[in-house]
Amino acid sequence: MSQLPSKSDILQWIEDNPTLTAKRDIAKAFGIKGAARIDLKRLLKELEAEGHLEKRRKTYRDPDRLPPVSVLRIREIGPDGDLFAQPMEWQGEGVEPTVLVIPRDSDPALGVGDRILARVQEVKAADHHYTARLIRRIGHNPHKVLGVFRKGAEGGRILPIDKGDGKEWLVPDGATGGAKDGELVEAEQSGPRGRMGLPRARIVNRLGDPTAPKAVSLIAIHQHGIPDDFPDAVIEEADRMKPAGLKGRVDMRDMPLVTIDPADARDHDDACWAHEDDDPKNEGGHVIWVAIADVAHYVPSGSALDREAKKRGNSSYFPDRVVPMLPDRLSGDLCSLHEGVPRACIAVRMQIDAKGRKIGHRFQRGLMRSVASLNYEEVQAARDGDINEKCEPLMQDVIHPLYDAYAALVKARAERQPLDLDLPERKIVLDDVGQVQSVNFRDRLDAHKLIEEFMILANVAAAETLVSKRSPLLFRVHEEPSPEKLEALRETAQSAGLRLAKGQVLQTRHLNALLNAAEGTDQDELINISTLRAMTQAYYSPMNFGHFGLALQNYAHFTSPIRRYSDLIVHRALISSHQWGEDGLSAEDIERLENTATHISETERRSMMAERDTTDRYLAAFLSERVGNEFTGRISGVAKFGVFVRMDETGADGLIPIRSLGREYFHYDRDSNTLMGADTGLTIGIGQRVTVKLTEALPVTGGIALELISLDGKDMPRGPSGGRGRGKPPKRKLAKAKAKAAKTKRKVERTRRG
């Protein structure tokens, strides 16, 4: 195996060779071949995660320097007519650089908000860091802001709703768009900073009362740029679609397939059925059928529907609405496996043995008819003996066989040992007008787990089939944690009196052993949160790097093509590889696979952030009438500016600003992720139990502020000086904390060298 370079060697090479930064260039420079390329990829990803590098398509670069060719946005026009720009994708740790654009006589006139592709050169000047020469103008996209309009004598101001953005915007008279005081508005920058240094904006969209119940998700949709209106061409294309017939399909309408979804599900894209295997060679085995809506039949590659679906990447789900990937004619009708109507599907028949191990599978394109649309709660109740009229005729031939097959899959899961985090999911219940009625934690029923295991098995079957047929596809990738994050988790475990095995290849079973050891103790939540934070984020890729969390080598998303574009690509790949028709993967699909993977990974993160922000705002609205009340919780995060607390009752996260922690100064230790009092030596860290008082809950921003009342059952002490001294913590405690940090640093360094 080739000798891997150190991280510093890689960084030095990239600095010395800015035009040779593709992975293949780095591999060639250090003589890395064969399987060692996988280790090189891991090193590059770790450098990227640590902020030392930024990946741009297939190359890496120092994020604290602009690439020779950059996309810039004209930020302002100086008093002398100078054009100052900012980079569109600055990822560096330092101050965002200012770029002076030097126009040629032949260049088009540029204005504030114009985006340009330019060749840049680093310089040392008083008011800018780079100069740029225009290559071409690529569009006008002024900066946009969402906020609350406050009317003034001459126009007014916009107060951004983003809780991380404290900057106001000045709206000149004549640019208010008729907005009323207190109204939620969308605006775009209209010029450089005006009086009092505020940037100018003009209102382009009035969104109504920001405190209205159903404005919460609307705020998130606009704030994160999620497309929520379908173009006319897309709607027209969807409306022209007709139900698929039997031609070219296997008739599956006599199979007792059922859909099992949440009670408030808007669409049904998967159905299942199971029965005992009648193969004498598979005694005690089962056959599991999973049928998925055949979205590819209605969304051909390159169509208006396809372009819009790809643009959205996925559906986004909020407590009061869904922003679908496909128009309702498809997502709620032709592609939804409604009870009692024929629906086009792609189905997989999977054979498992008595221990739940898959021993065979095959795919087919069919026409099915669901015998019932069921929800999780009624299925679980029926299994437990409380049988309603809908489930009663299905018990013997459908529901019991489903649970029997699931029982076998549980055995296989126990053997495989996927990561088993205990992270309760919140459910926000709204009343008819959109007000928060209650905040609950979702029950994890066996009915949920049954469908989950069936879908995982079907996803594995799809990936294995396409790998065996050497077909291009998009894998769902989840890489193992970095050595640095693992070492931090190991230190957290040791501080809690627990142990995470080391000196061997990490497997999920090792993490599960740690989670099981913490279960039921005071450290349970701390270990679950710390383990989650050690994980990398899953993404889509045409390259297969396995799924660490599920402990699976081949995994692709196949089961939700109504709401995920990745699954639609996998469906097309199955159609092409089985030669079922002309609606499979196109040449363009294959050519753009890597770009598609990057784009839909980003849209997935966009939706997650929008959904999280919506939840935060609903929780803040729910708690806004309880300001002054005390709550119990646990510390979920520590930063130099304060402490994050997850409250037991609602799962809401609130911030205790560091200024309100007490009358002493608190030092932040990055290595141990703790705060230590300068006078008392009090140490505050993740996992500690607290009692807090709610001091602020802002529905518009989702911000929740707290005051710390007690820590681990003890009232907060007051510093002996009676004031917020900035002295160091007591020497004994400080020395202990420094020794622990040094020990962690040495271990991380040894891990890096290894």
C-alpha cells in the first residue's frame, strides 16, 4: 500500500500548486495508487470538514484564498465610481475579502447586484484585497432579506427575522411597495449604504401579518429560498398525464398490498405485503413484497416536470403544509397508491430466511391495487388486539404475516447492529386556525419499525441490483466519523465513566455498546447527543462509500420517488438496466450524475434547515405565553457566548447568554467544551441537569432565552467578589482542566500521525 502523506504535506502541495488540486493530481504527486486512494479521499474530506480546504467540483483549494477564477457580486459603487465586489462563495475563517473590479472600455456597464465571472489577483491595498477583470456577466441577483417593516417619516426600516442577523435595512420613501407598519415583507438591496450606514432596500413582496399562525412556515419557505409555486408549463404537463395501463407491466392487482403511513399522510408512495415462503429449501423463511409508485413513467428525463423536480430536489414538510417536489396531480393522485384504484409501480420481491437474511430478490414493473390505506396507530392497535373494522378482514392474510416477517428482520438487524441512537422526534399539533395546540414526542411503534425495515431492505436490493448490472446510480452515502471526532467522543465517554473501544476498525456495534452502557443513567442523553455530533452527514454520490450508520455496504434510496429526486434517478436506472422502456436514465442524467448528487444533497440540507427553523418558531410561539416560568432540562451545547439547554417538556432548545450565568467571569475551554467560573471554579458542560427560567420567546425569529437557576440540583453560586471578575479559575481546577485538554491534544496528534 502507498505511504499516505500527512495533512500538512497535502496543504503545502495545494498552496504550492494551485492549478493541480484535483484528487487525481494530489494522488499522482504523492504516488498514491489502488486502495490507498480511498484513504486519500478520507484525508481530503477531513481537511474539508476541519475548514482547511474547500471542495470545488473535483478540486480542492485553501478556503482563505479566492480561486484564480471566481464568481463575484457587485456590492457597491464607490464615490469615485469604483466597483467593489464580494465573492459569492467565501468559506474562509478570516474577514470576507473586498474585490476591486477594474473594467475595460469594452466591458458592459455593471451595477449593484450584478453577478460576474472574473479573473482575480491578490493585492495589498488599503480598501481591497483583490483586483478582478471581467470574463462575463452571469446575471442580476440582488441580495434579499425577509423581515418586519417598521414605517417611518420617510419610508421606513426592515428588521430581519433571522435571529442571527441584527442588521436593519433602510427603505426609502417610494420603495415601500405599500407595506403597512408591522407587516412581514420580502425586500432586495437597491443600493449602497445610506445615512447611518444602513444598506438600502426596496420591498418586492408583502407577506402579511408575521404573527399569523400560518405565517410561520411561509417565513421559512421564503427565508431559505424553497420554490413553492409551480411554473405554468409544469402544471400543464402534469394535467395532461393519464393513468398508466397494463401494457408492458405485470398484473399485480390481485395481491393484497397495503399502504401504512402516518394518519395525516398527504401521499402514499409505498405498499407492502408478506407471506411465508413455500420454498421447501427455505424453511421458516418469508417473502416480502414492496411496491413503489412508478414516478418515472410520468416524469420523463428532460421534461418540464423533471427540471422542476430536480430544481426542488425533494419535498419539504411543515406542520401546516407541504411544499411538494411534484404537482398535486401526480403527488396526490396518479403517483399516490390510493386504496382500490390501479396504480403503476416498480415492485421488488425479496426472499429472507428464518434469521431475516435476504437470500434473493427480483424487480418487476407492474400495475397494483392497494386493498387498504392504513395508518401506523390502527395497525399497531390491531396487532395488539384492539381491531377496528378496517383491519379485521386483513388480520390473517396481511397484518400478522407482516409482523412475522418483521420479527425475522429484527434478528438480522441485531446481528448487523446498525447505529441505535435514542433521539425522540417532536410532533407539533396545530388547531384548525394554525395555533400550536400541543407539543408531543412521537411514539416509536413496531408498525413504524416494520415499514422502516422493509424499506431499508428494498433500498439494499435496488443498490445491489444496479451494482451487479454495472449501472450508474446515486448511492446514499454515510461515511464513518473522523478520528478527531471519535477521539472527542472517547474523551466524553471517559469523563462520564464509560468506555469506547479503540485500537480497532470502528464498527457501529462499538458505538451501540457505549450507548447501551449509558442507557438509563444520568449520562444517557449526553452520550446520545455526543455520538450524534460525532457522525458525518449523509449525502448522495455516484461513488459507493457505504452507509456506516446502517452498517451496509450497498445502499441507495428507492422507496420515495414522489418526494426525493434521488429515488427517481434510481427508478430510471432500474428501468434502463432491465430494459423495461424508453423512460430510463438518459445520457444527460448519466453525464450530470455528480452535479445532481451535489445539488440534491444541498436541497436536502436546505429543507432540513427550513423545517428546523419552523419548528423553532412554533415552539417559541407555544412558550411565549409562559415567560417567567421555570423548566427542567439538560445542557445540550456549550459555546463561548453561552449555554444551550434542551427543555424536557417540549424538547425546545434555548440559550443562556454567558452574561447571565452569574456574577463571575466564565472561561471557555474549546478542547473540553466547557465553561469554568473564574472565582468559584464551577464547571458547566454538556449533559448536566438544569433548572432554567424562560426570559424570552420570540415567535418571529424562533429565539428562546433562558436564565440558569440551578445546575445538577444546586443553586447557582455567586462569585465571592460580588462582581464579574475576569480572573483565572482556581489553580487546582485550572491545572486539572489544562491537563485534560493536553491529554486530548496528544491523543488527537497520535491519531493524526497514525
